[in-house]
Amino acid sequence: MRLRVEPAAPIKPRNPFAGFAKQRAAGSHEKPLSSERQAAKRALKKAKLEPEDE
């Protein structure tokens, strides 16, 4: 009695470009100007404005 082992089907190769992309992964991008304007508006609404004493 003989057991015969058939070779497995060839495995699909990994994406060769994925490693390069991972190495040069960029950091976070600059915030858009609109979000900075909105944050400034919210800060102005939060701040309690008091009249100056003269």
C-alpha cells in the first residue's frame, strides 16, 4: 500500500509593490483651511467677550 502526495497548486504570489508602498507610507496631511476657520469660529463663540474698562 502506497500513499501518494500530490503537489499543492501554486500559491498566488504576494503583491510585490505592497512592500514599497508600506515603506514610504506618508504621514498625516495638512488640515484644510475650512476646518481651521470653523475651529476659530467655535473658539470665538466659546470665549466670553467682556467690554474693556476705560
